[in-house]
Amino acid sequence: MLSEEKEWLDHVRKGNREFVELEQHHRRLERELNTLVKRRILPADEEMRKKTLQKEKLAAKDRMNEILRQSKLTEATH
């Protein structure tokens, strides 16, 4: 990661609590998903849980990217 990107992320983290919470949620989902993925065969309920986690993780990442885009647009107009 470029130092400029890291600085920007740090700036957004300081000013946007939702972004920080989404990052934490995303990491928790990633850990839980990794636990499930390590097992080769999953019962149907765990397979459904895996798919749900993947969707939640993607939604969190999408929202984080939206926050970053909005933040850059706001910064550019000021």
C-alpha cells in the first residue's frame, strides 16, 4: 500500500466511526469464514452460514469503499 493511501485511510478512520466499525466487522467475518473454509466438507447449515458470511463481508467492503469515495469527493470540493 502506498503511504498516501495509508495516510488517507488513517484520516478516514479518525473522522468516520462507521468506517472503523465496518473494518472491524469485516475482519471478524474474515476470521469466521477462514475457519469454515479450512474444513473440506461442511454440513448444509454451515455451508449456508458460509454463503451468508461471504455476502455480509462483501456488503461491508462495498460500504467501506463507498465511504472512501464520498470522503474523497468531499475533500476534493473543499
